[in-house]
Amino acid sequence: MADEDKGAARWRIIADLLRSDVLQDHYQPGQALPGEAFLAAEYATSRPTIRKAIAQLVGEGLLTVAHGRGTFVRPAPDRRTILTGWAEHDDLLSPAYDPTRQGWEHVTVPSEAERADNGVVPNSALFMTVEGGKADVLAVRRGRMVVYRYAYWQHAKTRARIHLCSYLLADQVATITGEGADRDIEPHVEPEDYYAHLEREHGPLRWSTSVHAQMPYGETWEDLGMEPIGTPLLVVRRVMLSSNGRPLEFTEIEAPADRFEVASAADDRGEPGGTAVLRV
């Protein structure tokens, strides 16, 4: 038992040493680590112990393994800025909005909703019930009808991808009668006019923006071209409020946290470092 405890402690010590070397740039991003045999000799231990230490750092997202080529320090791509607090609040999911204005292009990637319902297509308006945390953001009960829209964008230069989605209170743009299977929905506002309609009915509109991080879910890492291990998801949420503070709609942007960061604009005259690729 003592020998087993000693072995267990040994791989953790080696993992700590390798981690320190990576974080202090002794090994540069993208650089290959020495082979197992070299590291085993360097740390006077066995190759299985080295292998276990490396597996720990792979699980932390610091290293990647290219089968047949070796182990590498995970590359650190340049981060681009998502700028919040911008004076203009465009409806990014409107059919009339052209993402090329900000250097983006549409891509066709199935969303969670699309996998569940083949009738859902990017930038279309789907009437559905809202549940869980989404209902909380809109300050409504679970099961309330909303209009759901989504899109995937890819940056024309960096090829980095983001996911955008919008949830809007359905009774603001449609007449809804009945419940459940007997529910009847008659839209009276076209999707490209949603924001203008809400401004007329409830303006002047107010806005609240928040940022949080979470781990990728479902197929998100694949949809956004993320590393499957060690990359959190950056979530930017912009909530539209009526003049009296009632939530009407919110737009969420999900982006790989190793490719994007968020900054707030102090005014609309400039942006930090000129690196903003999206203004919300």
C-alpha cells in the first residue's frame, strides 16, 4: 500500500512540475513535449507514471495528443473582442440583418432545436414554449409561448464560429388563443419588423447585458469547432427591456472562450485596440 501511495504521489508531483513549465512558457504554445522515455529519465520514474501525469494535463486542456506525432502544448489563438454597450442594438437574428456588415457569414450547422425538429432552420421564427432558465430571464412562467430564432456565424477572416439565438415573448408579435394541441397562433408582425414594433409599443427600449461562462453542452464543441476538452463557452446575453423594465426579448451569443473575449464600450467613439469583431 505504501508503494502504491508513493506511486500515486509521484505522478501528481510530475504533473505539477510539467504544468508549471507550461504555464511559465518553458514550453511554448504549439511546442512538442519531449518523449515519454526522455521524461521518464528526466524525472527518474517509469513511463506509465509519465503517461498518467500527461493524461492529467490533457484533461485540464493544457496539452493535446496527436496520435503518432506526440504530445503538444495546446496552441493559444489570438482572441477577438465582442464589444458590448454599443449605442446601436441591431436585431442580429432578423432576416434583414446582413452579418457581412461586421465581417461574418452564415454557416449551416444543426442546432439542438433543429436536431429535435427538422422543421427548424436558421433565422426562421419558431413558436415554442420556454422552460427553465430561459423563462427566468424573461420573468415569465414555464410553458409561456416565445418566438425562438437561431443562427451560426463564421468570421470571414479567423474562421471562428459563434452561435446566436433569440427568445421573444410571442404575444408581442402574434395573437395566441387556446392551449396545448388546440393552441392557435396568428402572427401579426413579420420577423424583420420585431425590434421596430417593440420600440413603437414599449419604447424607449432599455438594454441589459451580462456575460458568464459554462462548459460546452451536447454537440456545441463540435458545432463551434472547439477543442473537446478544456475550453469553456463564453455566453453574452443582451436583454431587451420595455420603458418600465419588463423583459421582452433576449439574444444570447455563445463563443469559444479561447477565441473570444468581451469588452464594454465606454462610448460609441472607439473600441479597445480596434480588435472588435462583433458589437452588441
